[in-house]
Amino acid sequence: MYDVEGNLRQIRAELPQGVQLVAISKYHPNEYIEAAYAQGQRVFGESHEQELKQKHQTLPKDIVWHFIGHLQTNKVKYIAPYINMVEAVDSERLLLEIDKQAAKCSRVIDVLLELHIAEESTKYGLTLDACRQLLAEGVWRQLKHVRICGLMMMASFTDDREQIRREFTIAADFFDEVKQQYFADAPWFCERSWGMSDDYPIALACRSTMVRIGTRIFGPRVY
Ligand SMILES: *Cc1c(COP(=O)(O)O)cnc(C)c1O
């Protein structure tokens, strides 16, 4: 196993106060999560419903689970009873389904809207205009069982650090735009989830409040 303890200590030392670390544990076995848990880590991110279910059932109940991957609407009902945050809401349809399933569980589920800013066409997420449109239409205002807490995005997979910085900056500016326009009176709308193992220092410089780090903590994933 990687030096989970040492890696966590190093990363935490680099994070400004108030920035949350989501330890991305997808494809790693329980013992890796337990090693991080023993160091006080409580927030973990997973991207597959089945794997998450298995881990949720067998690991400590005070773990805070974030769903970070693309979530199919037909899978929402399985995670709705216990998921703490769905980070990658990329359609109104998904938002409505989360609200519906959360209502059945008498819960309110925190969500982030996922932006598509990266150049790759394979990445999920709302374009800025699609996100503007979703917010302008206002259906979300009626939803009592989801709470929109901010924005999430992934930068392009590239060595061009300037491009990555540009993309994070676009996301940060867009956050200010929608915060002012729709969430000025919503203190819970405060999260900017960007930054992964290879780009989180740039993300922090671009006002990230939530970094999602896997490889730098746990080592490479075995698929
Ligand atoms: C896998 C994944 C991460 C973590 O990636 P690392 O490079 O291992 O830090 C972060 N965010 C999302 C959405 C992911 O799918």
C-alpha cells in the first residue's frame, strides 16, 4: 500500500483553511479507506453505485460519501438513502430524480452542478449556457429535497498548465456570476469543487474550496 498517512499529511499541509479534501477511493479496497480513516479522513468520493454500496455497507457509518462520477437517473434510488453529496449533476432530469428519491427517504441531498469547460468532448457536464438556462428556468426553486451547494468541474487532461488555469478561472468567474444572480441569499451555495491529483495546486490558486484527490493519496488505481 502507498504511504497513505504520509501523503495525507503532506496534502493537508498544502490546503488553505476551509478547503475540503475529498479522498477519491474508487477502485481501491476497503483497507485503503480504513488507512485514511485512521488518519481522521472522513470524506470519500466514489464513482460507481455498486462499489459505493458495498463500501458503504462495510465501512464506518460516519463516513461522508460524495458521488463524483456520472450518475444515471435509474441509479439514484440506490444511493439516495445515504449519499451525502452528488457532485456531478449535469442535467435537470438528474436533479429532478435526486429530489424525488430524496423525498422518498425524507432527506435533503446536497448537490453540485457540473460544468463542462474542458476541451475534451468526452467529459460530462453542463456548458455555461446550459447551466445559465437551467438556473433561469427556475424549476430547481421548487425542489425541496435537493440543495444546490455550488459548482464542480474537471479541467482538460493536458500538460498545458496555462490552459488548466484558464479553465479553472472560467469556472471561478462563473461561480461569481451565478452566486450573485441566484444564490446571493443562500450561504450554502459556496462550494467550488475543482482540483485533482495533478492539478490541485492550480485549482487552489483559482479559489477551489473542495479538492478531489485519489492517486496522490492512494497510488495508481488498478482497474
Ligand atoms: C477519479 C476522479 C478524481 C480523482 O483523480 P486523481 O487523479 O486520482 O486524483 C477526481 N474527480 C473525479 C470526477 C474523478 O472521477
